[in-house]
Amino acid sequence: MNGWMVRVAIAVAVRPWLWLMATRQTVRLAGRGWWRRPPFLPVPAAPYARFRRTTQYGDPETPPTVADVLVWLSWARRFPKTAPGNCREDD
């Protein structure tokens, strides 16, 4: 496991309100058949992770920051409640 993954795991571990969302996102982003390949962890597929790091940081080798992951998980947790389809204007 990479150092940044350990730091993110610790940061999420002390924020119980993010546990469910972190679990959901881990499952959603895990490459297919992750349990069959080393490191036998549900990590994103390498091409996808490389693309996301390139688009976010401009460098495919830059790991995500703990702050960025926490902000993203918080946003994902709130998103269903704030999505346009879920907003209702009173008549």
C-alpha cells in the first residue's frame, strides 16, 4: 500500500461520517477482478487513476492529497441531496 493511501485511510478512520461514502467509492472505483491480482486490494484501475491524476494535478505521477480526498468524499456524501433532480421548487 502506498504512503498516501495509508494517510488517507487514517484521515477517513477518524471521520466516521465518511466511512460509508469511502466504502462506496472504493467499491465503485476498484478495477474489475481486483481480488484476483496483487496487491489484492480494491484500488482503482491503473489507467483510470493515471487519467484522474493527470486531469487534476497535471502530472500522472502526483498522488492525491489527503485534503483533496476528504473534500471529494464530503462532496460525494452531499451530492445526492443537492443534485438538480432532487431539488424541488415550491410553487
